[in-house]
Amino acid sequence: MPRFVLIAVAAILASCARLEAPTGSGPVATTAPSAGWTKPPPGYLAGNGGIDATAIIGPPPTPASPRGKAERAQFDETRKLVNTPVWSLAIADADLSGKNGLKSFSCAAGVTLSAEATPTLANMLLRMTDDAAKIYQPAKAAYRRPRPPVGNAKPICVPREPWIETDGSYPSGHGLIGWAWASVIAELVPEKASPILARGKAFGDSRIICGVHFQSDVEAGRYLGSALVTRLRDDPAFVADLAKARAEVAASRANGPPTGCGG
């Protein structure tokens, strides 16, 4: 793994608080994430690729713990962000189809990344989304942490579909996917590693702003995102696609910077 990815992973590990065992979390099951969900193409790994999410992340904070209380207060405070620019970004980041994500990562990388310009990379990221689900879903089912909006009617940035009540909050799939996508894209555009990784972090943080995850959910997802990319580096099909994606990114860069990024 490139040195900058290792440094970034170390920073995340150092910043996360120790998690405590949950109590009274209730019978929360893992279900399809949304009525509008589009299933991604099959991933690279067989099953979870040997990644035991629960062994890596441990349990979430209990509601009565200092961190549990702080995260509940954070949910209440971030409801004030409704209809602000970061709220609009959280809505865009909720989309895992790749279109909005590729646009935002294009701006961070300074290179147009799209299904048209970089088709192998676009397909890679979607395949990684499928791999991610095989890793985080068992942990969600094991910990059964209710999401922040359960039991209240406060605004969230996505429709209140049944999965809000039934799909476990911990760990965050978006936190995992955003960090994994960022790690791969940063490897392809290393000179822009810092803004790319920052975008990957923000992708997960959008779930806190959206109101559908606690901070520790997102942080746990990033641990798992690093584990996924590390595992994929040993997969021949992934490595072959990464080489193709590198050539696509180089060709796209030669066509000039992306448009519509502002600034």
C-alpha cells in the first residue's frame, strides 16, 4: 500500500475513541437500504474476503456513555443545518450509484472521473460497493444499533423509508465506501491525495449531517474501508483493473480539468 494511504489510515486510527458495548439496542435487522437502491455489479471478493468486521471495530458506544450522549447531542445540533449547503451535499452524497460521487471526487482530483471518461474505474468503485456490503452488513446485524432518527420526527436528508427503522446504524456503509473509494482514487492521482482523502472523509461525515448515522458509525466504517482496500490489493482481478484505471485517468487528465467544480 502506498505510504500516503498508510499515513492517512494511521491518523484515523489515532483519532477514534475506544468503543463500548451496547445495551438495550433493540431488535434491529439489516434490510435493503432504500426503495430507490440500485444493486451494484458483483464485487471482487468471495463473501467477506476473510474480513471480520466485528473483530476490527468492536461494539459501538452505549447510549448512556459519555460518547453516546455526545453523539445524541450532535444529532440534535446538526438538525439546524437543514437547507444549508452542507445539507445539499449530504443529499448528493447519499447516492451510491456513482454519478454524484464521481463528480465530487473529480473536483477533488482535478481529473474528470466518469462512466464515460474512466469506465473501468467507475465499475471498480461500484464493485467495491458490493464488497463493502458483505463486510458491514454482518456487523450491523450483530450490533443492532438504532439510527439517530428512530423514535423522533426530526428532519433527515433522505426520505423516512422503512430501512431507517430496521437497518442497523453501526458501522456506516457510506463511511466505509467513501474512504475506500478515496483510497483507490488517491492512489491513481497521488499528487492530489490530500483533497481526495478529505473528500472521502466528508463523504462519510455527510451521513452525520444527514442525520442517519452517529459519528462512531462513520469512524468504524473508515476502519473497514481501509481493511477492504488492503484486502483488494491481493486480488488479481482488482489489481488488473487498477492498472487499466490508471491508464484511463492519465488519458482523462490529458483532456483537461473537470468542469462545474466552482472556484
